[in-house]
Amino acid sequence: MQASPTLTIGTRGSPLALAQAHEVRERLVAAHGLAVNDIAIRVIKTTGDRVLDRPLAEIGGKGLFTKEIEDALLANEIDLAVHSMKDMQTALPDGLIVGATLPREDVRDAFISLKYRSLSDVPTGAVVGSSSLRRQAQLLNMRPDLTVIGFRGNVQTRLKKLEDGVAAATFLAVAGLRRLKMQDRITAMIPTNQMLPAVAQGAIGIETRAEDARVARFVAPLNDAATAIAVAAERAFLKKLEGSCRTPIAGLAELRDGALWFRGQVLSPDGKVSYTAQRSGAPQAASQLGVAAAEDILAQADPAILATVHS
């Protein structure tokens, strides 16, 4: 009779989610001398996976790609959950914590087109697709002459839409393409001073039960302190702004020369208005840094724009 697995990982079933779950399994195997078969991977379908015909904002914002997995974690059906950190709500359900954050991948966005070599080459009036309200707003802020449309689906689906001529270009996270070994599809990298990434972009989080000491011991060696510090600042910024998938918000924290440097941005959905903030300080004060940057934006922003942030 086959023995029960030592650990069961819960994950979404998209190719990218599975690649991330397998990366976590490989790291656990390496850290603890386990066999691959000691760690099971269970696919759990989330609301965000089931509803593909509407923008995320219309069906509830953040939590759409995590709730069912978190329910399984709370019910002890799985031992740990693997998420893209940018999909995670800033306030986790009672009893759950981020037990570890893996070393961060490239945080940048990638410009992808079968017709044009760069964003500047895209002609006036061309259609660009994106599922991200942040990217849509940033793009309209830079290029108000373009037509921007919603573009739901996984990485492969969105690339297929380009091939079908639905849009002339799109944007995807470099991290996801690299994890899928599809970096050859990148037409051009977008620097972060041109398109600030989503909060926690490129980071993988391992969610566990707060009181589960056994699983905590397994995942602790996988935690990357530098990534955890940066993501803490970014998530604190987002939480203070009460951002969701309805809200174009971007944020990036980076450790440089012993200090933590943070940049944040809030935009109107049409991209016509953009507010930015920059802060630097001690890494130990990561969360306070993110909150301070959010307060800087709250102090300068038009109340009408903030209404879209808080709605």
C-alpha cells in the first residue's frame, strides 16, 4: 500500500500556478532530503479560474484566485498553499499566515507583440490588450492615443489572442514567462521607471496555518528574507490604500546599500491622473515605510480619484 504523502500542496491548475507549485516542491525536497513522491500537489479550482467572461473587478477583486485554496487549508485538506503573492489579499483569513516567501524573480513587465519591436513602435489607434487595470491605466497614461481592451485568460490564452489578431500587443509579467520557460516570447522589457509593477509581482508566497508548527519547520528554510522585507513594504502600501483589482495601484520596494527604497503609484482608471510617492528607510521598518508612502499619496490625491480607490 502506498504511504500517505508527508505534505500536500494546494494550488490553482494553470500552467504558471503548477510551475510555481513544482518549484516549491523541488525546494522542499532539496531542503529536507525528501523524495518527490513525499509531496503531493492538489489542484483546486478557484472562482477566478471558473469565471473568464468578465473582468476581475466585476466579480469581486482580490481573493478570487485564493479563497477556495484557503478554505481547503483551513479544513486541513492541504498542508500549504502556493500563490503568486500579487494575487493574495492584504488581510489573510483568521488562522492563516504567509509562512515563507521565495526568492523573487524579475519584477518587470514584458511588452509582447508579433508586429512591433517596442511600445514606441505601436502606431496611434492600435489595440493593446491587458487583463490588468494597473497596466491599462499606466499604458493610457503613457500612450493615450492607443485603444486598450480587457484581455482575460492564462499566459497561453493571451498569446493565442495576439496570434488571432485580437490585439497588436499585450503585457505580461516577466517572472511568469521565465517560470514557464517562455522568455523567448518577450519582445521587450519595460523598465520599472516606465511601468511600475504590481505589488508583490514576481514573488511566490507559501501560505500555512498559523498554529501548524510541523509545516512551519518544513517551509522556514525556503524563506528569502530580502524578498519578504520588500513584499512587506509593498503590501503595507496596498493595505493602507485599500486597493483591490478595481484599483490601478503599483508599488516596488528594493534593498540597496543596506536601505529599503520604495516607490508607489496610484492612477485613475483612464490613466489621465497619476500620483507617485517615494520613501527610503531601514529594512526593519518595511511596513511603516509602505504606510508612509501611502499616506503621502492620500495627502496629495484628488478626493474623486481616492473614491475609486476606496470603492
